[in-house]
Amino acid sequence: MNILALIIGILVAIFIVTRFPSPTNPKKSTYYPILLATFPLYYVVFALSVLHIDALIQEVLYSLWFIIPALLAFKFSARPFLFLLGTAYLGHAVYDAFHEQLFINNGTPSWWPEFCGAVDGLLGLFILYKVWRRHQTDERDK
């Protein structure tokens, strides 16, 4: 395990949640879906960088599991889609953790899964927390 990549991933996630608008802000909720849509594309670029066609095809297919929820959350900022977005971030963290067991992409840097997994996991937890907090506030205001 690459501890340095994990620490840097945590720091990047902290930077994102402190500098970006809240994912539950309906007027500025596009940042997190856009990020999620781009994260799987790094694996596609890694496969392209070494012209590993089998990995490229698999990465494109797997990326759809994350790009589709990101597009839905981008289009609709309602609570169910934000919940889906947070869950998709967590799913991508799991994907990062088990990426090498699924298939080999020779272009992926050895430190990438820990870095990306830390960012994905923390952003997913943050989004789900914000959705839960908004739900609690809405229930209290009724």
C-alpha cells in the first residue's frame, strides 16, 4: 500500500470539500458530478498511454457505471440523485481498491488506486453526509 498516495488523496479531498460549493446547493451543485465523470476517464487515458486495447475496452465499459450517475446528478440536483452520486463515488473507491483484481491496465501508475480511492471515498462520504443533513433539516422544518 502506498501511504504517501493515500495521504495526498486525503489532502486533495479535504481541499475539494473546503473550496467547492456544497453538493446540496441547487445553484452550484455541478462540481461533484463533473469530478465523478472525469475520474474513470483517467483509467481510460492510462490504457491509451500504453495502447492496451483490452484494458481500454474494459475501462470504458466500467466507466459507464460512474459516468451515468454523474450525468443524472448533473441534470437533476434532487436528493435521490445526490444520494446516487455519493454512492457512485463510494463505488468508484471500491473499484479503485479492487482494480488490479478485476483486470490489468499496465498504464495505471502503481500509486493511483490509493490516491484516487482516498479522494473518491472521502468525497462520497461527504456527499452522503450533506444529503443526510439536508434531509434532517427538511424534516425538522416541517
